[in-house]
Amino acid sequence: MSVRRDRSLPKQEAPKDEKIVFSFELLEFNEYFNIDCTCSNWSFDLMNMLRSISAVSRKMFKTDASFRNGTYRIHDLRNAVLPTAFPVSMSLKEVEQIRLGGSKGGIHGFLVDNVFYVVWLDPLHNAYPNERYGGLKKIQPPTTCCGWRDEELISLEEENRVYREMFNDV
């Protein structure tokens, strides 16, 4: 379920050397931006990226071209083709993507002072639905975190039922 948040955020000027911190206060999960479809490595890569970005200053995050164009290729979403409206009222020039890797998607949010507000997690590249990454995909969440196990149990129960019937006929 998604919730639109159009409230204003606190504006207080942070010193340029303050390190980046992440807030998940505005994080939204929906059918396009979610982590239900990821492997365990994606979460590990996300944590490593958050740790790395947390070590840099606000000034470096905003202005250092070698950093912004490096591993995390930080850029705004002005050219994005979003499948759903951004849940915070702002221009897409103000919304930024930090990618996890070339084929791993990234996160979308915005910076206020030294706080990066994470709004969407995008492991499927749905902000830029390029055919190279399989195009736009809706995320089908599992019924439980152990959905694979539940399906296996149903299959084994059916197999067991068949064997019982066979054994009873003998």
C-alpha cells in the first residue's frame, strides 16, 4: 500500500563537511519499487552502498564529479520514465538516483542538507524501464517470506497422498 506524503521537510543548513546520513521516513513500497524480487546479494550491496555514501561529505556528494560519476553514478531523475507518480511533491530534477551497480538498479530519493531521504528502492530499473534490463516489470511479492517452502510442502503433501493411495491399493 502506498501513501502519498506531501508535507514539507525541515530546512536547516548543514555545514558542507557534514557526512551524508540516510532517512527511511518517506520510504514507499509499491508494485514497481520494492525489494520482494531481490536476491540476498542485493540487500548486501545496498548496505555496502549506504555505508560508503555515509562516509562522504555533503559537499562531495553534491559537487565532486569523479564521485558522482563513479561506482554509484549519482544523477537526477529528470529523464526518467516513471510508472507511477513520485510520492513527494517536487521536481524530478531534485530527485536523485544512487545506483548499486550497472545491472543492480538503485535507490531514489532526495537530499535536504546532509540527509538523503530514501523514497524508492529500484532493483529492477523501473525508473528507467530499458529493454536491456527486461523493461518495466511489476513486482510480484511472495505470499510469505517462505513462499518457496510453502509451495514445496504442498507439492510433497500431494506426492505423499499419491503414494498412500498406491500403498493402500496393494
